[in-house]
Amino acid sequence: MAGIPVLGFPTTGMPVSNMLDWEMKAAALESWAAWGKAFQEAQKMTCAYPAFREPPGLERFTGKPSMKLELSSLLSSDEDGSVSSANPSPRLSRKAAQRSISSISTSSASARSSPFPSPTSRDKPQILGKISDSLATPLGAFACQANGSATLLELLPKEPELILQLKGYMPKMVLDKHGCWVAQLALEVANFELQLQLVSELRGRISSCSQHMQGNFVLQKMVEVLKPSALNFVIEELEDKIMDVATHVYGCRVVQRLFEHCCHETQLCSLLAAMLDCPMKLRKLISNAHGCNVIRALLTRGRTDPVKKVVDAMLEEGKVINFAKNRHSSLVLEKCLEVCEGESRDRLWQAFIGEDGTSPPFMQIMLDRFGNYIAQRLINISKSEAEMQRLQELLQAAGPKLGKSPNGKHIIAAAEKKFGNCPMKMAGRNGKN
């Protein structure tokens, strides 16, 4: 194989000028496709070399006949800085060549998947501005197609006047897997007056949209981008069905966004009353897989009255241990211990620790899969000397069990971090013995 240059084909019998010509072309394009084409052309010229084997990845450029033609023209065209076979001097810059090669697959794929001009076309705004005249379906229906959604997602920030052509199609777009993205972007780009016109089309559909796989995302975006004063109709429609929405896998997200962006004392007063005033309904939310997230989002806001009602609901029937051992309600209970203060905090402390006795609820939840997180939180929030002394006594009494249990080892680590090493080292030694 002596005499083979870097280009990949022999030079015997080939003019030096032709060899340099192909070498410069390949170097300018810097692509497997360019090297492969150069090898094929060299094979035709010499007629004495084995067939060229296309390298992996070349099919993305030459897999279709149209792409082959485009690649051939790219190698031999005289237009706009390309290399001519008659003129060996390269005029195509490296970055320009890379852009040209990458545009082949992009433009060809767009032409196959969409009957409309490519979004990168120079005339794109004018074409899309008049798209309702050239399409069998309006722009709102076009937004519910895969290629239409992708096109509008790129155009709406640059051409916000296109949003006017989406009016009347919000209910359809909200429930469509492609159109929901366009609806969200339209709400972001539109001015306040146009936002009101778009969301007004969803009146009477808020409850069903909140429980829809795609619709809930549009409602969340509404809550985030609209002024709180424009969301009163959303709150009113959810109020009567708040239990169904708050315990739904999608609906709970919309309720959480309302807690984050709306005023609790004025706008959400009636909605919160429907959730919190009935202890039975509240306990259902606390123990529900999705309702617990709603209650935790409410507690995060730090309002005193909701925290007190949640604590009262969990302590009312004296079954706080059941809440501590439940996967979902334990998360709410842990959040209560984190945010509550004053009387509510003291009541929870007494319910778990007590003032005397050797078997309070704290001892029963330490080794539980979920209850051990509550025990760790109780250790972290202990403040006074009396509280810390009481916890250390209970932990030393449970030392042998803690040292033998995976969950108990988490309790030991939390106690050592809070109180120091002395008492927990003793508990750890007892567990090993």
C-alpha cells in the first residue's frame, strides 16, 4: 500500500494537480461523505482499485437519491464559494462547508415530513402569516399536528400576531399532545388583553382540563403567567369539585400552582374552606397519594390557620401512629413538624413523646419504614433541655434494637448529630453486643 496519501487512494497514474484538487475538496468539506465521494471519483478515473466501502454514518447523507444529488452538486458547484473541478483553488470555508453538509439532512427531512416550506426559509413569516388561506384547515388545527406545532413554537415569539389566528381553538389545543405546547407558548407571548380572550374560551372546562394529561399543563401555565385577578373563574369552577381535583394525579398540580400564586386570605378563602373545614375530608387528602402533595404545598406557605387545622385533623381520633406509618400521611406529618410553631408544635410533641412512660408512640415508630423519618424529625426539632433529655432516655432504652435495624441506624446517626456521641455510642455498643 506504499504511495497512498492521506486522502485514501493511490496516486500512481494520476496527475498531481487532480490529486491536489480532490485533497483540497475533502479537506474543505471535512466530512465522511466528502471523503467517500472523493474515493469513488478516484476509482472512476484510475479504473484499477477495489470498490469503495461506505463508512458508518455516510447513509445519513447519501441514503436517498435526492441527497446524493445534493452532495454531488456540493462537491462540484461553482455557486457561493463552493469548489469547482475546473478550478483547483478551494473557496469554501470550513464552517461554511459544515453548515452546507448539515443542511442537507435537515432540509430533506423537512421536505418529506411537511407539505409546507421549511421553518428556516427566508419567506417563513410571510408564508405562515397567510397560512389560513393555503391550508385546508385553519392555523388552530395546524397547531395540533406534529410539524405544525414545531413550526409555530419557533414562529410565535417572532410573530406574535399569529396568536390572533388561534382564537377559537384553545379548547382543542389544550387537550392535544401537540397543540398544548402551542397553547402554553401563546399564553406566554400574548399581551394581557389577548391572554384574557384565550382563557375565556376555557370557561366551563376548567375541572375537566385540570384532570387531563395535557390540559393540566396549560392550566398551570395560565396560573403562572396571568395576573391573579384573572384567575377567579378558575378558582370558582374548581371549588365545587376540589376533592376530586386535589386527589387526581394531574389535577393536584393545578391546585398547587394556585396555592403558590394566589392570595390565600381573599381569593382562595372559599376553596380552602371546602378542603379544611371538614376533618373527614381533610384526613382523606392527607392519606391520599396525590392529596398529600396538595396539603404539603399549602403548609409550605406557612399560614397558621391551615397548619392548625391539619394538626387537629391528625390528632382528633388519637391515631397519630397510623399517620406516621403511612407512606403519604407521614410526609404531611413531617412537614407539620417542620413548619408548625407554638401550640400546634407542642401538641404534636406531646402526642409522640409524652412526659413520662417508657413506651410512647415515638418508641413504636422508630423502626418503621416511614415512621423513622418522623422520629428523626422529632430529634431535629427538639429545643429545650427537658426535651433533649427525654429523647436521650428513650434512645438509650431502645439502643439494642436500634443497632440491629437498618432504620434504627438512621435514628442513631440523627441523634449523634444532634446530641453528640456519648449516649449514642453506648446505644451502638449495646446493639452490637
